[in-house]
Amino acid sequence: MRRVTYLAIFVALAFVLFKLEFSYPVPNYEFLKLDFGESFLLLSSWMFNLQDSLLGLAVWTALAYVSGSNPVGMIFKVASILLTLVPYYYLRRSRIKWLAVPLIRTAGMIVLNWYLVPVLWHLPKEMMGTYIVVGVIPVNLIQAYMNIFAAELLLKYLRGHIKDIAA
């Protein structure tokens, strides 16, 4: 029961931090958002198994949808979280996570944006290169690094309690 309680707390904190987003500070790309919401989902992967973390993501997604988040934006957000959460879970004890996880996330989001943005947002194919280089690559690298850093920092301060929480 304790495990479910802590997972619920992490999901709630992830949801609140997701709502406290801030815009990417590049003119004409302010629609791209940055937030620390993923950090608690990443932290849950240290304390629980991957299935519990994915369940937390599913609950978080439902909450975001019910609260009126843009469904198209949620497709990209959920994909980016999955592209961070799954590699982070498998590499969490490795030092290469600092390089591999942001690169996996960014590469996956480049592909997803390349194929979905022209269809969903009607951005002309000629503009996709600039959109990818100026928007997608930096935003995903920044988002991955700041959330991994926040999760690792939280882990550092919670390390003594993790065994009690995960039990």
C-alpha cells in the first residue's frame, strides 16, 4: 500500500510541475514548453519497477487530458517522456545515461516531429529542417538534461528513504 501512495504522490507532483511550464526562449518557438514534470516519473523508476513508472505515466496522461491539455501536444509529450523514461530505467545505474538518454530522446523526437508535424500542424516540409534544428533538438536536449538532473538531485536527498518507500 505504501508503494501505491508514493507513486500517487510522485504522479501528483509530476502533474503540478508539468502545469508550471515555461516557454522555450527563442522567438517564434515559444509554443515549445519546458517543465520539470518528468523528474518525478524518472525518480519513480529508481524506487519502483518500470511497469509502475509506466502506470504513473498513464495516470499522469489521463490527468493532463482531463484537465484540458492539447491532445496533439500530449502525443508529443507522452512520446518524449517514454523516450526518456524507458532508457533511463535501464541505464539509471550507469554513467552513460547522461549521454545516451538525451540522445535517444532527441533522436526519437526528431523522427516523430519529422513525420507528424506536417500532418498534425500543417507545417510545410520546407520549414521542417529549421524547426528541427532550432526547436526540436535544443528543447529535447534541455528537457532531458534538466529532468535527469532534477531526478538525480532528488534521489541524492531521498537515498536513505528509498528502501523504506519501495518496500
